Amino acid sequence: MSGKGLILLYHRVCGPMPDPLLLMVRPERFDAHLAMLRRTCTPMALSAMVAAAEAGTLPERAVALTFDDGYADNVRHALPLLERHEVPATVFTVSGMVGEPTEFWWDELERLVLCPGSLPERLCLTIAGESFETDLQAGAVYGQDEADRYAAWSILLKEDPSPRHALYRTIYFKLLRLPDAGRWDVLRQLREQAGKPVAGRETHRVMTADEVRRLDASTQATVGAHTVHHPRLSNLPPEAQRSEISGSLAQLEGLLQRRVGEFSYPYGGKTDYDEHSVRIVRECGFDLAVSNFPGLITRGTDALQLPRHLVRDWTVQELQTHMEEWFAA
Ligand SMILES: [Zn+2]
């Protein structure tokens, strides 16, 4: 009788810092998560879990860890803990961001809008050819005291405690729908009006090529592909999807000098990619691909659309409670 597997999705191990999209788990909590997983589950590498599921030999309470995006804190904070607890993880890296001084677009928006600084009282932007204007008034100047006061705010909360938070929310959802070039055009306008430098924050950077190689060299970490630019694949025609998917494969295989067999769909919800994405992933020769909707891994699970469960900055008790629900589903 084969057991059931659970794939956990993390993004960042760092902080605590303002985290409007709830991507961070602080290192001491991640440490506790790993100790609990080692004690109560069977941690496995993702590829081993998929192979065991297909062979019908999945152990009880099998767990595989994954990280999306390839933040530098994965090698700095997560890797030593993965090695100490002997828990393997796959880190899906956005290949076109490796070594770049800029931040991901969602972090760049946070840097420009929710970090201390000034914006015009009447902010004017052109978004996808349409003019967007808003009166920031008292929100034009945003100080450290306000940033500290609202450090725990996230986009999941219904209330926007300041005009800056309302602006962040509005622009975030507008950018989410835009192609990559359109996003960076809006962010450039915002950056110029904020008078901030192009280079991003050290705390929010992606791994360098050396760090990607160092991570992949660990017995507890495997690097996988996550496209070149992190587009919403379902917004793209098939040929553009192919260049994002096969381009990230070629870049990472060149960087690592080995075959790369694992892929993660950006955003990963059922509408964030389409049947062309799955076909192209198969044609590129990937062994497995992970999505971002909940579910368990069993013998019949599609290896090119593996469900995952998102982990937040939870205490070990909170994670345990969620995992009991997930395993019971
Ligand atoms: Zn991602």
C-alpha cells in the first residue's frame, strides 16, 4: 500500500522584514519546521518522491520541500538549515534574474511605494497606454515611523491603512496583468518620480551564478527552472512560452553543466498556465513540474502538474495543524 506525499512551497527564509505578499519565513521558524518534518514525516527529494509515487512505493507522510524564485537568502539562510537537518529541497530559479542588481517586480513595487521616501502629491503614471492619476496628498511623504508602524501589513488584509498601501494594492493588481515590458515601464516611471536608484536592496536580491552553483552542489539542494522572466505563461502565445521555458532550461544547464529535470510554473495557479505550457514542458524533456494549488501526491498524480501547499511564516504548531488537514484531505 502506497502512502501519500505532500509538496511544500516556500519562497524566502529571512527577516523578519515588511512582507506584504507573505513570502518570508523567519530562519528560526524554518529551523523548527525542518526539525518537526524530520521527526514526524519522511522528507524526500522531489524527484525521488515523484519516482516513488509512480512506482507505488511512496512512504507514509512523505514530504518534499520546494522554493520558488531563487532568492539569495535560500543559499544564505535556508541551505545551512537544510543541511543540518538533512532535509532536501528543490530551488526553482528565475534564470534571467540570476546575478541581476534589480529586484523582482513585486519587490520593486514595495521598495518604491512602501519604503520611506517621497512621491509627488499628484502621482501620474501611464499604465498600458492609459493614464493613471491619484492624489497621494499626505501620503506623498512616507517616513520610517509609518513604515515601522505598518510593517506587519499584508495584501491579504482588507484595510489599507494609508494612501501608500492603497496605491500599492492598486498598482500590484494592474502590474500582475501586464506583460513584463509593460510592468517595468510602470516601475521605471514610479522610480523616477520617487528618485530612487535602479539597484535594488541587498536583502531582496536573487542568487548570483556562483550561489546557484553552490546551492546545487549541496547534497540537500537541487536547482530547477522557473522561466527566464517569471511571466504569467497563460498570457503568452505558445512560441513566447516556449522561449521562456526552454530559455530557462538552457541557461541553467549552461550554468550548472548538468541536465535540469524540474520545472515550476510562475504563479502556478490553474489559470496561470495552460495546455500549451504543459505540452512545452513535456517537449523540453522535464521529468516533473510543480503548480501552486493544494493536493496530495499519489500514484496517479500528473507529474507535470504537481500540487503544492504554500507555507507561511507559521510557528511549528501552526504548520503541524495545516499539515494534518492537508494529509487528511
Ligand atoms: Zn515564482
